[in-house]
Amino acid sequence: MDQVLTLEILGQPFSFKTDVDVSDAKAVADYVIASVDRARTQCANRAASPDKRAILILTALNITNEYFELKKRHQQLLHDLDQRSEDLLKTLESHFAGIKTPL
């Protein structure tokens, strides 16, 4: 069932429909709001009154950077698991190579 969720970013309300659990959608919205707040702080350190567009672009870049870092770590984890599985299989094969099983 579609739910409507409203969040406020930089003083502007945004409403959107979601078909996922409302608490999940709220967690995403809260994350975006927190990311905008961090970007606003970053921009405020560089300019007296940063414009909303700069804040939103920096937010998008920060979230995208986080995504790529997580994606890279995920790929490394998959590679490590694949390597460990391969090593384990080789160990098991060598261990059981000499054992005859009855038919």
C-alpha cells in the first residue's frame, strides 16, 4: 500500500509516495536530511551564505561517495569470501582425496 511521506529540506517541504515500510522510508528521509545538514555545515565553512543548490550538489556528491565506498568494500568482501571458499574446498578435497567411500 502506497504511503505518502513528507520531509523538509532547506525549508522546502517534499512529499513522496513509498511502497516500502514507512519506518524504512522515514529512515531514508532522515538520512538525507542529516546529509543535507552536514553539507550545509561544510558549505558554511567556505562561504558566508551558501546557496541551496551548492548545498544540495555537495549532499549528492557526499552520498554518492559513500555509496561508491560501500560498493567497493562489498566487492572486496565478495572477493575475499570467494577466495576463502576456494581455499576451503581445496583443503577438503586434499583431505578426503585418499578416503574411499563405499558404493
